[in-house]
Amino acid sequence: MADLRRDPIVGRWVIVDTDHPNKPEDYEYEQHLSKAGVCPFCYGNEPMTPLEIDAFRDPSTAPNTPGWQVRVVPNKFPALQIEGDLDRRGIGIYDMSNGIGAHEVLIETPYHNKDIPDLLNEEIEKVIMMCCRRAQDLIKDKRFKYIMIFKNHGYAAGASLQHAHTQIIALPMVPKNVMEEIRGAFNYFQYRERCIFCDMIRQELQEGERMVFENKYFVSFCPFVSRFPFEVWIIPKKHNGLFCHLPQEEIPALASILKETIHRLKKVFPNLSYNFIIHTSPANSDTDGFEGYHWHIEIMPKLTRVAGFEWGTGFYAVTTPPELAARYLKGIN
């Protein structure tokens, strides 16, 4: 009989197939393959992008020229515009405002065919440091309430360009999904006076069956209430609500566990498309510094498609139990 499992944070239910679970070879997924053509993110093509916002580069080189290791530019087709006023207003029962925000692209490497597992740890550290630096800069703008950092890798994951990149979007309101997590964490904290994510880490370390990898500062595991097959979370062991307040001494450990986790996923599923999202506390809002929230990264492989049942019920059907998924991922060298 399948399991029905309830997410202790947001109350979402999932169906986990424990009777006839899928093995990795059972998934027919759309593989990520690089396409030919001129890439605006490649080294030497800097004039093809909007003007550089920030970069780690050789100090002897000028902006918008070669010589960079990590580069941030405005999105050429931004979802939101940074100029203007929010101008909240109502039309009858409908609320609306101007599309104010920021939309940036962080180009992770000069090399077209490299993904995170192909980079040196020091190169991944620079990507993480730049994510923090851009978030810290964007939250200085009091119009912005949430900084969304995410990566779409592969066509099936929504990537329009194959060159490795991360997107950063500053929003003038806190997204509904984030508020659900914050309220769930707040309710748990009020009841138990403990962080639900810290409790989750303790339980996963104690039980061990869903653990994928750990180091001094971080754990990587398949969550008990996974929404997708082979979903993996990375959480800092030390409580911290804001990703951009990541201590400097923890950055190498985060680079290491991020590389190792994605490496294991791609060893099980070659040419895998995936999304990852950094979940963090809001900025410039009433929830600033809320001690019951804990930033983390959620990695979602694109192995299945969300269909009518999921959209109609909010239930997710998971065809490989997280305990089994973790076993496959732990077995990778």
C-alpha cells in the first residue's frame, strides 16, 4: 500500500509509492544536451549581453571584456523593471501594482559546457559569494521584500540558454509559497519553541536512511515528504534565516556539498535537467530575523511531469520513496 505523508511545515500531503517504486532506469526523462550556436554568455561574447552589474575578474581587465570568472548582467528580457514606483491600487476586488523589481543573470563560468560538478570548488565558492553579494546589494532597496535565487539547468527545467547560469529576482512582495513556509515554521516555533528545520536535521542525522551527504557545516538529504522523485535538500547545520548572511567560513563547505550532491544526481541520471531554489527569509518586512525560519536549498530533478491530479488536488505523487532515492545517491562514488 502507498504511503500518504504530510509535510510538517506547510501541511501539504504527498503520495509515496512504496509498493512498486521506480528504479533510476525506469525513468524516461528528457536529457539535457548542449545545443550549437553562438552563446552570449561565453567568454569573448561580453558585448552580446547587457552591461555588467558586477563580476569577479582579473583586476587588470575592464568591465564587459574578457578576464572574468563570474559575471552578473541584467536579464535581457526581465520579468520586472527596477525603475519606477510600485503604485499599489485596486480595481474592484482585484489588487494590482506596477511590475517593479529586479531581474539579474549570474553567469557561473566562462566555459559553455560546464555545470557545477565540472567546476573546481574555488570556482563554486565564487558563485556562492556573488549570490550573497547581489542579494545584500538588492535588499538595500526598501521596495524589495524577497530575493529569489534559482537555477534552471536544461531545457526540461526551463533554461532558455544552455550555458550554466543562475537567476536572481528581487520581488516587491513575499511569494505565497514562501509565506506558507514561514507561517508553518512560525506555528511550529510557537508550539515547541524550536526551529522545525533544526529538528528535521537532528532527526535525519539520527535516522540516517534519507541522508545523502554531510560535512562540518551542511547536510544533504532526500526529504521525508519529497514532492518529486530524487528531490534533495541542502541545509546548514547552524541555524541561520538569511542566505546572504552565510558566514564566510561556511562557503567552502557549501560549495563542496552542492558539487557533491549534484554530481551524485547526474551520475545516477546522466545529462539530467534540474531546478534548484534557495529558500531564505524575506527582507525589509515584518518577518525579518524571524528565529524560526532556516534558509536551505531545494534541488528538484526533472524526471516526471506535474499533471492533472497534482494541479487539481495539490497532492504530489512520488514514484520513488526518498529512502530508496537516498540509497542510490549514497552508493555513488
